[in-house]
Amino acid sequence: MCYNISATIRYKNKKIQRNLMIFGTLEVGTFYRFFL
């Protein structure tokens, strides 16, 4: 049970990190498009 909870937390953290990475690249792209 404890192992299962930690595994799901790790999976969610990975998903959040990936979403943040995608969101960050999109933000940088719009930033460059706006200023260049």
C-alpha cells in the first residue's frame, strides 16, 4: 500500500514536470514571437 502511494505520487510529479516543461517552452516561444 505505501509503495503504491509513493509510486502514484512519483508518476504524478513526472506528469506535472512534463506539463510544466511543455508550458515553459510554449511561454518562451510566445515571448520570443512577441519581442522579435
